[in-house]
Amino acid sequence: MQNKIRIFTGNSNSPLAEKICASLGVPLGAARVRTFSDGEIMIEIGENVRGRDVYVIQSTCAPTNNNLMELLVMADALKRASAATITAVIPYYGYARQDRKAAPRTPITAKLVADLITTAGVDRVVTIDLHAGQIQGFFNIPVDNLYAAPVILNYLKERFDGQDVVMVSPDAGGTERARAFAKRLGCTLAVIDKRRTSPNVAEVMHLIGDVRGKIAILLDDMIDTAGTLTHGAKALKDNGAKAIYACATHGVLSGPAIERINNSVIEEIVLTDTIPLGDKAEQTSKIQVLSSADLLAEAIKRIHEDESVSSLFV
């Protein structure tokens, strides 16, 4: 496996890529990433990749456009260096929320990004918890959409074993996800009826389900400005929840997110490392970070050995 597989990452040099390499027993590939004074990105692959299966680990998170361009330029460099296959491992797929025309004369940027990645020479995409499942259909190449549920569920089972827990979806759209978690934890389900008045602004309207005297766990796929999360937590507290926790796959944590989290009634937020949190996680004691490295490493191993990836979740 070490002779055929190569793993690279862009300028972000996320610790996640290093953990994946350690799990697979493969060294991180040598690549020189430079940014010229005018902002242009230049990448030089520092080793032979001819005939190799190459995996590029790169979340397209903030700085979104820089990380996306690094991914595209690196894919082009690898293609021109005669790599056998190029797989883009994108733990967090940026622009995923622009997956449809939500208003007149607006773009479907998730589709545009899919076209750019394919045109750059990528043969396959691996990602975790796409914001909208239909984005897989935006690609004309295979897409493996992994689920962080096994990672988060293992933590929740150990953390709340034997306690009276209720899984809570912060909106109607996340009900299916919360129901799946509730089934595996053997607990009840509640849903917050939320109406969004404008982007990144949400108002809690009603709580469907019983949370009184229980430990409530809010579940979402991502936490951006944390407005939805903190409003939901307040609604749960007002309805008698004993303690409030939250978990999500992607910790975007933009704008006032950290301040809102620190001032909220939430006791702990569980996130995965699909997005490098860095000093953001250090600004609050409420964040617990779980690693997705073993999950991604196992997926890479199975793809390389032509085994089933979907059986990871059966």
C-alpha cells in the first residue's frame, strides 16, 4: 500500500491530514505551496507520483476561496505529474449551502464548485456529512459521502450511559438525522420549529416533544454563527430541560459564534475536526473535539483496495 498510495494536503497543513497518514502508516507527501505577492497560488509536487493513487486532504473551509484554489491547483499539478488517480478528500465541503436557487437570479454555487473540482482532474471525492445529499448528483464522478455519526455516537453512548436523554433537532429539516441518533441511543426525540427571517438569523417558534427534566442534546450537521443553536438551547431551558448539550459534525464557528456559545446555557458542544478549529476551540471551554481521522483513513484504505465503503455504516 505504501508503494502505491500518496497523501498530500495544501497550505492549511491540517493536523487531520497528519493523523490520517499516521493511521495508514503512510508519510505525508512533499508539496511546496507558495502564494505570490498578488495572491496567486503556486504548487510544486516534491516527489514522484507517476502511476500512484493520490489522495488530497483539503477542507474548503475559511479561508474558503484560498483552500478551494489550493485544492484545484494541486489536483492540476498532480494530473500533469501523471498520477494514476486523484481523490479529493474534502471533510468539509464549502459552498454546500448554496445547493439550489433559493431566490431569483441567484447561483447554485455547490454545483459550480463540483464542476471546478471535476475539471481540475479529480477522479473521486470523499466528504463527510454533506449539507444537502443531492450535491452528490452535482458530480459526474463517484462521491463517497461519509457519516460522522459513528464517531459522535460512540462518545455520546459513553458520556450519557443510563441517563434520561432526549435528542433534539434544531429545525424540521434535521428531524431524520436526530431520529436516527435517538434510535441508536434508545432515547426520545424532540423537534424545534424554527422560522428563518434572513440568512444566519433564526427565530424559535415552537417545541415539539417533551424535554422536561431530561438531558437535551441538540444535533445539527454544522454550527456556523451559533444563532440557531443558542436560540434552541434557550427554548429547551425554558421548557424545563435539566441540562443542554449540543453536537455537530462541522464547526464553522464564524462571526459571533464563540461569544454566543460562551454566553449560552449549553454545557458542552461536541464537534469533529473536519474543520481545523485552532484558537477558536481554545477561546471556550465548552467545545469537545472528536477526531474523524480513523474514519477517513479506513475509507481511503477501502477505496484503495477496491472494498465497500458503504459497509462502514452497516
